[in-house]
Amino acid sequence: MFSRFLISSDRSGSGKTLITSGILRALSRKFKVRPFKAGPDFIDPGYLTKASKTPAINLDLWMMGENGVLKSLSKYSMGYDVAVIEGVMGLYDGVHTSFSSAQLSKVTSTPVILVMNCSNTSSTIGAIVKGLKEYENVDVRGVIFNKVGSDTHYGYCKESIPDGVEVLGRIPFNKELEVNSRHLGLLTVEDNHKVEQIIEKISKVVENNVDLDKLLEITRTSTIDFNYDEIDLETKKKIMAIAFDEGFSFYYKENLDLLKGSYNLVFFSPLENEEVTNADAIYLGGGYPELHLEVLESNSVTKKWLKRSSDRDIPILAECGGLMYLSENLIGERKYSMVGIYDIDIKVKDKLTIGYTTLKATRSVGKIKEGEIMNGHEFHVSSPVRVNEKEFVFTNVIGKGILNGKDGALVKNSLGTYSHFHFLNSGKKKTVVF
């Protein structure tokens, strides 16, 4: 038996992440379950990983291409009983509808289960579900109602659902079943100290109110057979240092797995003032450095080690929050001194920048050759206020970048970008530097 389904809705804020987490935890008590997350999100996969106790894998059509998505879904579903994909935003949201959850459902032949927020509505839910199913003929097989106020309310919602869509249950309205948010979305699992309690509670609610047996029955399917390259863990020789703590946690699991083919991964914490003196390469992902400015400023051991590594031409990739940390100053309530590899000052809180990017390389660097195209995404509220760098690797075909449509500040062998990348870019393994 193998079941696979994609959980979506008509919009963001419907409760997808929380209910998906509850379903994952409940199913994982009986089955081996692998979670996936549609789109480029870094935060929601943390909840899915916590709920299932299995690393969540991103599936992003923009960055990975159809072959990359199929390759990853096949690879990471192998050996599991159930694959659960949490959609992104509303069912048809994306770049037009081409890179949406609906398109992901079609590309991967994955049936859709809708989570519908029923607060402030009842019978109209049926019209919305019918529209979602028929708009581009998506395989919608079931619906779960969220924030249901009473049995009467549930009855109206249930009766409105069109034939062919199974009503799987309801989640009663409960203020305790909510997760706090901040400027880039939900609190990360590293910062949400109640996450285990919330997931366990929602899993019990799901078990008592959602027909999980019916859910698995209506989503039974075959696994996807797709050839992929195995990682040879015996051939790795070099050491890669990766920043990971509450300030730097935005990494795709598959990127780390791909890097294992060439490196021993050693994690270090800038917040704990750590260094990896024998590192052959360094990777600093995004996150929330702006929440730890005083600590990052004062931790001189990590700062001096990173600056020394850059001066020695050790390859460094710094994405978004990593770029901020390697800059000269971060500006919050005052100016905070950072690593200083890049002669850039960045204001830590400004307008939200979020969206996909397409970058064209104007010069060769690492494994990227001049003229090549990389797809990525931007996700930040910071903005540069002083940029004294002259050398950039990319021009933005789509996206904002660091300065005047340019991204990828390059100092020696240290590349800093506002774009985040998936290393299966367009389905091919293409790390940016390493």
C-alpha cells in the first residue's frame, strides 16, 4: 500500500501547515511517512519535519524543473508508506498558474486534499471547492473543514460539497490551535518553544475528527519510478562548514544531501562563536540574523575566522541572511559591525521582498559558467543602504538582487547573494560555488 496526496486550499492562512502537521504526526504513529513542501519555503518544512520526525523535502517547479521535482519525489518517497505534500499559498497561486500547487499535482499525478477555512462562511464553501476542482480540472478528491463552529455549521458546509469530493472531517475552532507569525511567516521551529505541544495537540484533534483511513484509501497510487544518481558517501574527502543555529537555518534538505557527495558536513554556530579551522568550503544560509545583532557583533572568533577564510580564497556561499552577516554593518536600532567581507551596509528591516528570481551569470564562478541561467527566490525584509562592491556575478532577469538588478557580490572566492538556490536547478545538479 502506498498513498500520496497534496494538501492545498483557496488561499494562504487557511491552516494548511498546522493541519498537515497534525495529519503527519497521526499517520506516523502507524506508517512510515515522508513529508514534502511545495515551493521555496524554509519555515514550514521545519514543522513538517518535527511532526513526522522525518526531514521534509522541497519540491519547486521554478527552481528544479519538472524532471528535478519528479526525481526528488521518487528518490525521497522510496521505502515510505505515505507521501504528504503541503501546497504553497492557494491551489492556483504561483507565477500565473504554471508553477502552482495545481501544476505540481498534475506533473506528479498527485491527488489534492483541500483544507478550507470555514469561519465566516458555510454553504459557500461548496461553490469554492467546485471552482477549485473545475478551474483547470485538478484531481481534487477530498476536503477537510477548518475552524468549524458547531454541528449545524458543519452540516451546512458538508451538504454543499459537490459529488466526487469526499468530506473527510472537520477541525473545530480553537484559539489554542494557532501558530504565531512574524515578518517572514510562521515562527521557525527553532524559535517556537511550544511547537511540540501544538503538533501533538493538533494530531489528537485530527485523529478524533478526520477519517484518516478514508484519506489513505482515496489517495492510493503508485510510486514514481525515476532514475537518479545515488550519493557515494565513501568518496567524500573535503570538509564543508555550514552555519546552523537560530540565526541561520534556511537550508533545503536535498541541497545538504547533494553536498554530502563531495564533503563531510560540519555544522557550526555563529551565535556560539564557533569556527571550523580546517574547512575547505563554507556555506551560510538564510535565517534571522537581525534577531541576534548584539551577539553576532560581539562574537569575534567566528567573524575573524570567516574573514580570514575569505582572504585565503576558501570558497564561501552566503545566501540572504548569510550575505547580511558577511557585510560590513547591519543597521537596526544602531549600526552593528559584522564580518566585513563585503563593503555593504544593510538595513535589517524595510519593505518585504518575496518572489522568484532568474539570474544570468555575467562571468564564471565556481561551477557556474558565464551566460548560464539560474532560477532562485528572494525572501527578506532587509535592504542595502550602502553598497561599495563593484564585482557582481549575476544580473537579475527577474528579481531585485543587491544593487540595480545585480546579485552575487564577489570578493575573492566569496559569493554573497540575496537569491536562495536549489542545487537541482532545472533538474540538474548545479551548486553555485562548490
